[in-house]
Amino acid sequence: MNSEAFSADALAPLAYSVSEACRVSTFGRTYIYQLISEGRLEARKFGKRTIITARSLRALIEGEAA
């Protein structure tokens, strides 16, 4: 296994806060919440904090989301 590829995977986030998802995707906060409510973006609640899975955000951007 290539150690550079392993390092990049190890450093890739598993999830994003809504603010981080906005920053990395360039979507607005309201649109992120809309995508969550439509079921097009997978999110989890931890207390009051909403966390968006990196896998879901990547799939949405790459056109693989429903």
C-alpha cells in the first residue's frame, strides 16, 4: 500500500459540521439544511450539533446521491 495514499485517507474527515460543509462545498447554510430535510444529505445529531457525513457530502457533489 502506498504510504502517501494511506496518510491522505487517514487525514480525511469522517464528518463535517454544517459550517464546515458549507465551506468545503460552497453551498449556503440554508441549502445544506434543505438537502438534509429532503434526505439528499445524511446528517446525525449529537446533542444540539448537526454532523454531516463526509461520504454523503462527497456522493452528493459527485452526483451519486438520490
